[in-house]
Amino acid sequence: MESFAYVRADSLAEAAEAFAAHPGARYLGGGTNLVDLMKLGVERPTALVDVTRLPLDRVTELPDGSLRIGALVRNSDLAAHPRVRDGWPALSQAVLAGASGQLRNAATTGGNLLQRTRCPYFQDVSKPCNKRRPGSGCGAREGVHRDHAVLGASEQCIAAHPSDMAVALAALDAEVELYGTAGVRRVAAADFHRLPGAHPERDTVIEPGELVTAVLLPAASAGAPSAYRKARDRASYAFALASVAAVLEVADGVVAHVGIAFGALAHRPWRARLAEEALLGAAPTRAAFERAADLELAAARPLRDNAYKVPLARNLAVDVLSRLVPDQEDS
Amino acid sequence: MGTEHGPRSSPHRSDTTLRVNGKPHTLSVDHRRVLLDLLREDLDLTGAKKGCDHGQCGACTVLVDGRRVNSCLLLAVTLDGCDVTTVEGLSGDGEGPHPLQRAFLERDAFQCGYCTPGQICSAVGVLAEAEAGHPSHVTDPSAPSGRPVPLDRDEIRERLSGNLCRCGAYPRIVDAVEDVNGTGHNPRT
Amino acid sequence: MTALGAPAERLEGPEKVTGAARYAAEHPLAGRLFARPVPATVARGRVTGVDVSAALALPGVVAVLMPDDAPRLAEPGDPTLTVLQNPDVPHRGWFVALVVADSPEAARAGADAVHVEYAEESHDVTLRAGHPRAYVPEELNGTYPGERRQGDAEGAFAAAAVRVDVGYRVPPLHNHPMEPHASTAHWDGERLTVHTSSQGTTAVRTTLARMFGLAEERITVVAEHVGGGFGSKGTPRPDVVLATMASWHTGRPVTVVLPRRMMPTSVGHRAPTLHRLRLGADRDGRLTSLTHDVTTHTSRIKEFVEYAAVPARVMYAAPNQHTVHRVVRLDVPTPSWMRAPGEAPGMYALESAMDELADALGMDPVEVRIRNEPDAEPDSGKPFSSRHLVECLREGARRFGWEGRAPVPRARADGPWLLGTGVAAATYPVQVYPSAAAAQALPDGSFLVEVNAADIGTGARTVLAQIAADALDVPLERVRIRVGSSDLPAAPLAGGSSGTASWGWAVHEACGRLAARLAAHRGPLPEQGLRERADTEGTADAESAFARHAFGAHFAKVAVDSVTGEVRVRRLLGVYAAGRVLNPRTARSQFVGAMTMGLGMALTEGSTMDAAFGDFPEADLAGYHVPAHADVPDIEAHWIDEHDPHLNPVGGKGIGEIGIVGTAAAVGNAVHHATGVRLRELPLTPDRVLTGLLETGRPGPDRPGPG
């Protein structure tokens, strides 16, 4: 790790200014991934702009019933927040399914979104990786890729996004608020992360210097039944092999609203729009869930060692959706 | 712009003040230095251990402002004004060891001892988090929010899963935490 | 007497729970430097140039040692220690430079800035059965012969009424003790002091003396507290050579801590093993033929052969046996000891095959094992000094509630969870080595016992003090014990489950002599007290007329999630016959700890040799999954009283390793019982289990639960 300058920002404007003044700077939140990557030599910032003292550490209920989660709210506080647990349980469950108690105490909401893939070739600077060094190649495609993407991958990159939290946000129609020199904008959580395409070095749609300031949970999904489930190699403290977040509302015996997102299958949380379309207005039966999952996963293009992810994701989706069906509707 | 740290002669160091185990320390900190190395190399507090240096084992767990964290991933310069408690400071000014330290001894909840300070600091955090109503992955989602979470063995296991122990002392560690939490049974031996 | 057999608390416990215990990197000597190795980034080749200018220009970097200018050392006898002595790169991760700096941060930055040029050669790192360069080695690790035959295994197999012919695969496994390998070296004139994380510092001293051309008397190697080893610290590893070299070069104390990610390629690993088992039996379940054929790898620089077919020479009464090891020299890091080397992977395969035999016979797997109990050790014909495997199986079955187990697989479910139980036997050889020890009676009525034992978490200090107290016939509180320094009487390493027997024998003798002398002594003790020494050379290593092994039985209950293929061990129980158990508190911790590692071997642990790059992509503790708290249920360890007069004066057989032997088979057999799927490659991760379930065409429980 090379030396770097350190700037502690006291306001958003100061943060942006400091970022602009230091080419090669990075914003520093909880640091649980950034410091890790700096030690590996994957990230080599010239300066860190510490944003942890900005007043973005609150969860606020807005008048319209939506919830505003400051980007610096720690993962553990987000998961424990009564309004989150009661209103958007999939989000709390997703956060608690990730990392460890210690890491959740340090990691922030914004940082969780911006964490980078755990592809071992990305993390090893002695090996080729198009995400880390564009044009250098991909070690995973022919190498160890059991954990890698089956949906939306490109010739250049098969990495999977590691976040659990982001999967829940995608399913719940959350939005990400970004602050930049051009002002404030909002992006749908499901569109915040990119597919790799020809530019795997870009994980998200964030522009240089932009800062995640908040995540917004819509009033529309407040209180709707939602859940998150994850499969992994250890019973705890391991990244997902596959995961599913879903929200499901049933009215008059048919699906009135559904949001489904898969984790660990793609370069971003994979919002299952095809499955949702198939379910909307249909009876919430196990067979319907199976058909919907199959429809979505038909696009999967597994590699030598990750074909298991397709049935795993299917089973998880069917299981989570089945559990969300109100008792009297269960068929 | 924000506070640019470090004297002009050295843009890569900053004066940083932390309170460690109740005692204030002001140091000129290399920006690259993480809290773990500050404790071990600057203050000679070697109780917090370096097992992986990447937040993957928990041996470096300490309490910062009362919350358990991996000290290997926290840049020390960011902690100006913070209150740090390490395994050396758990007993405070009290006489004798912290109840968890005593329980670990009584239960033989360790072998090589290298993960032990982290396990103990983590357990201190677990007890506080459960008391504050923080749920875990195994907490029933329908349990009421904001009330203390009862810690059964599955809860303790899940909450301590960020602390690896290669000697395999896990069941005894759970025993020790149960003892202090008041939910344990009496030692068998 | 009363000390032995009592659950004495660990003597060093208070230091460990308060953070006061100091490990190898925790000695803040004045002027200390920190060094970080630079690993090779090619799988095979030669260093053609090292550009250190950028590294040396960094603040805090003091020196960079390279293959062409590092201090020249004598041949160590262990090629893995020949670091920075020549430009050859035998495998990826081999150390090609060492950056010495005044802080860990500067050392890291310096190592990142070193630029190494290589002449790269083509490499082969892929192990496969039938590899054209596979050969049968003369001798395996542990000095066992590579191949043994009894009778006509092939013919008897062809003629057998019931046959099992199956293959198993065990991946590379990594010790990953929580404390990384670390050494702090300090030269003071012609005197060298080293703190190192080691399972035995007597051997470290011998190696350093040879390599650095120094008399042993000028070297002190200390390992007061050791954060686990599990075999990977059994012999000196590169960290201690590098630290000593860097301290010599700079004239200042130097600490080398191997970064976690460098450990898989630099401190040894359990080599992957490919097994073929052929069991032939009559219809009553009696084995007529047993063949265990193992293929494994070693590195280009050292022949280390995981002796996985050796336990088959001990276990069952098959009149026709063939056990053979084939090894391929590949461009891979050098494998080494990992807890129960040979026995752990070998008994996974053998005990899984025994389960398959029970299946083929339609017989209870406990009963099949009992039917094949031999009268003497099958390979040597020697009588067993004691063997209570059958008692372990029966006692385990009783405690576990084995009776009434569903005779067919896939009979029980709990919602989406498929439930099953499994059993496997365990064995581990009794090993004992010569050791010296000293005992001193002091005028204040206390006793000082000295032996260069290593307490790597086993509780060696405590149990040796108990042995001393009994031999001296005094209360434990009056015994002080010093271990973990090469200045103490020379002793063998903590390995092969031999420590307590080896050191304890010498302690017992020294204390016995001292007690006799005290009994004859009249009047007050002289100021320096009375001191006696013992050395068991020639007695402890005497050839025994008996085959001496510990035995055990493991029982597992698992739940397999039919939705995800995730496996959870709900119960794990071991019963052991391991001679006399000297301290039930610390013994139970060792049994449970080894069973936990066996659980990891079964379900979560394993790495991959990357064919393109020649290293293990699962290099850190996020990628290589040692079990976490949530994976481990309440584990039960029991033992039966075993009095074996043919062992050693303290009567123990060694307990550190047997808990990992057969555990993975018990879990795997339980997964088969739960699912009906026979998975023959470890670990049993969700990808494999779910794929297996889907292949049966019955992916879920037969009677789906609600929801």
C-alpha cells in the first residue's frame, strides 16, 4: 500500500471539493472493503476523503411513508431498525445474512452498495483481470469460477456482485440517491449496478466524484410481505452461492405485486422482470413460481463449474415466494 | 474544503488522539496504519491478534465506542477522538478478570489462545447488541423490534461466527458465553 | 496419585484470556525491523532480474534481499528452506525477494514495488489418475513403505461374492492455524535469539545452526506461546530462515510474519489424494480382498507422500490386501503435514467404502466393521498392544442411539430437511520419540521441571506438570514447568500425537530420579536445590513387539436441505480408546477440536490447484472455509478406559489427531443415508449435494411439508 493524503470532510461540498482537488482520490466510508483492497494493491488511492463524519447516519421516515436511509447508516443499525424490520423485512434479513457482526458494525449502507467482487483473480494483482486491469484478460473463465455469474456475463468478465443488501434493495424498488457536482440524482437500485459488457472496470453507474448519500425505500412496498434467502458454503460468514429477495402481495387470489431479485448470479443484483411479469395476475401457486423462475433463468449461460447455480436459484425463488403467500392463499 | 490532515512536511501522517482502555494517546499516525497495528506496534498492546489482516477471521476484534469491530480494517487516522477497548482493558479498574475471561478459563474455551482475545471482545459486543435489540440472521423475523433478543445457543453461534477458531473450541466458547449471559447450565467437569 | 486424570485448568490460561500471552511476532525489541517476502508470480522458471530501485526509494525501506545477493547459507536438508539462494522458481509463491523496512506498512509497500523478471517455463500442476509421470515411491512420509501386498488381492476380488469398486477424491487442504507463521530474530554479536511459532524449537535450532554455520550453544529458539500449527509448524518454515537472514544482514532485530494469503504456497498443505478402493467380501460381510490405491502429488524439490493407504494395513482382517501409493512430481508448492497426514484422507476413503460395502450387503455398517475385526495387525502380523475398536463402536452406537436406524437411505425428513446418520471408524498410530527433561527440587519446597516441549494449544504445560506432580508425589501447585525454549533439555516436536508420551516419559523419569534422591537426602536442600536429568534415548525409541494404535468411532447426524443442498451436522459423537486420558478437560478440547476440523474436511474445506497459474485461488480465509461457529453443533467426545502396559510410563496413546480420522466419512455416510446419494468428492458443498439430489430425480422430500 502506497502512502496517501487524508482529508476529513465536514460537509458534502467539502467532500466533493477535496475529491476534485486530489486526482486519484477515493471516498472512505466504513472501509471494510476499500482498506482490504488497498492492502491487496487492487485499490491505490492517492488520497482518502473521509466522509464518515457527514450527517448521513440517520434513518428518516418521510411524510409519504417512504424511508430515507442515510448512506452512512451502519449495516447493523440498518438491520436492527424497527421501521426497516417491520416495513421491509427482506432488507433487514439480507443485511444480516452478510458478513459478520463486526463487519456490519463498521460497513455503511453506501459502502455496501459499492463493494467490489470477491473474484479471486480480481483480488490477486499478479493475475490477469479485465475488471482490475482492462485488456489483461480473465483468469476465471477457464479457472476457478464456481462462484461466478451465470446471467448477463460478458466475454471480458464473469464476476458476480457480492452484496446481499443490494439484492433486497433491487427487489424492493429502492432508489439510490447520488450527490455530485451536477447536483442530486436518483437511480433505481436495480439499475445502479451495471452488467460488465465491454467495460467490466465499471461496477455501477456512479460518475467520478459522485457520492452515495442515501437509499430510499418506497412507501408502496412498506409492510408488504418480503423475505431474503441465501445459500452458502458455510452456515454463516460466507458470500452467497445464490440468493433471492422477494416481495409478494396477493389480492383476490392473484398476485397483485411482486418483486424478485437474484444475488450472486450476475455482475449486479438480477431483477427478475420476466418472472415478475409472468406472475402478475396469476394465482400464487408453487407451479406458477416454478414456471416463472424457469422463464427467468432460461437466459442463464453457465460455465464448466457453476451450472448448479441455476437449479439452486430456482429452488430458492420458489421457496421464498411460497413462504410469502398468505396462509389462506397457500395452495 | 475539509480538514487536510498532517503537517506540511509530511502529507502522509496526521496527529491522532485516541483513548485506549481509558487512557488518552496522541500519536503522529502514518495514514496507512490500521488500528490493529497502532495497538500492537505503537502501544505494545498485543492482545488483539493479526490472524488474516483482511477482516476474515475476527482475531483482531476490539471495541470502538462500545461496538465490536475488526481493528485490521480501520485506519487509525479516522478514529480521532474515539474510545477503544481491547482485551487488556476489559476488566477496567475492577479487580480480577472480566466475567467472560473467567468463563473462558472455567470452560476451557480455547486451546492455542490466538483467537481468544477476539472471541472475548466479540462476545462482549454480542451481549450488548442482543440487549439493545439487534436481531441476527437466526432471530425469528417476527420477533418484536427494539426489545432485547434472548440468546440461545444458535443465536450465540451465529453472532460469534465472525470469530474463527481453528482449534475448534466453539462449543466451549458458546458454553462460556451462556454462563455469563445467565442462560448456561453448570460445567460438567 | 491424584494429579493425573484430574481436569486441571490450563496453567497459561490467565495469560491467554487477558491478552498477556506473547506470540512470536510480539517482541518489541529496540530498533526492530519488519520484513515481507515477495512471492514468485510464475509457476516454473528462473529469476532473471530483480529491480529494487523503486522499493529502496520508498521511505522506511531498509534493504531488499535477493537470490543473487542474500547471505549464502549451508544446505538445510529441507529444500523448502533454501530461500534466496539461487534463481530457480520451483512453484508459484516461492519467495524470490525479501523487503526489510522499519514498519509493516513500509515493508508491504516495498514488496509491492519490487519488480522481478522471470524466464518462464511451461508447467504442469494438474494431478490426475494415470498421470504418465506417476511412480510408486520407496518410502512415504512417516517412513512407511510405498507398496505392500498380502496374498492375491486381485484374484480374491474377482472371486468375491460382493464387490465394491469405487473412487474418492480429497482436495488440497490447508492447516491455517490462527497465528500465521512468524519469527523474530535478533543477532547480538555471535549470539542468535529467535522467537518463532513452532511445534518444536529444538529442531529449529539444529536447522539454523547448520544453515548459518553457528554452534548450537550460540542459538536460543523460543516458542513460548504458539497459535496453532496442526502440522504446518512441525519443522522450520521459511519465515524463520528469512528473519534470521535479514537480522544478520541488517544487524537489527527483524520480524517476519507470513501474510495469510502467502501461507498456502509457502508452509505446506495436505496434498490432494485420488483414491481407488476395491473391497471384496463374502455374503456374511467378511472381507476377502482389500485394495487401496492412492495417487497424490508432490513438488519438484521435495518428495513428500501423503500415506493415505497406510491405515488400510491396520484396520481390517482381509487375507488378501494390496496398498499402493503413486506420486507425481508437479510444479506445485511442497505439501507437508496436516493433522493426521495419511490417516485423515485415507480413512475418509476406506470408511466410505466400508459404508458402501454395508450397503451392498444390506448389513448394518457397525456390524460390518465388527465382523472384520482382526486378531493381529494385518500387515505386520504383530499382536496389538491393545485394540478396542469394537468397544468404541458399540459404546458409540449405544450413546448415539444407533439402534433402530432406518436400514435404507432417505427414510427420514424434517420439513425440507432430509435426515440421516452415519458411522466411521478411526485409527491413529502410537508414536513416541526420545526426549530429555530435568527436574529440580528447590529449598522453598517447590519443584521446577524443564523440557523443551511446545504447547501449541494442547495443554502440554499442564499435563506435563501433572505427570511431574505424580512422579514426585507432590500437589500440582508445587510444580513449576518451563517449556518452549531450546535452552531447555532437548525434546522432539509436538506432532504425530507423540508429544505427551515422549516428553512425559522423560519428565516421569527425571522426576522419579529426583524423588528417589530426595528420599535419600538428609537435612535441608542446598541453595541451588537438587537437580536430576533424564534422557529416554534408547528406551522410548526401542522397537516394540506390538502393533500400537489408538482406535475410535465417529457417529454423525446430518440434515440436508433439499432446497439448497446445504448440509448441517446436527450431532457429532466420538468414542476413543486412546490409552490413559491424563487430563479430561484438555483432552476433550483436543478431541472436539479435531472432530471440528474433520467436520470442515467433510463440508466446507478444500482448495483448487489452478491449472493456468499454479496456485490455490482459495488463498485466504474468505475463500478457504474453515468451519465457523454456526457450522459446529454440540460435539460429544467420550473415551473408554484403556490400560495398555506396552506404551510408556504415563500410559497415553496420543489424542491430538484421531478426532479428525474418519470424521469426514461419518458425515459423508450420513449424507448418503439422508439423501440416497453417494458423493465421492470432498467437500460436500451445496453445488455437489444439490446436483446429486437432482440426479436422483427426487430432489425434495417425498412428502412435501407445508408451504
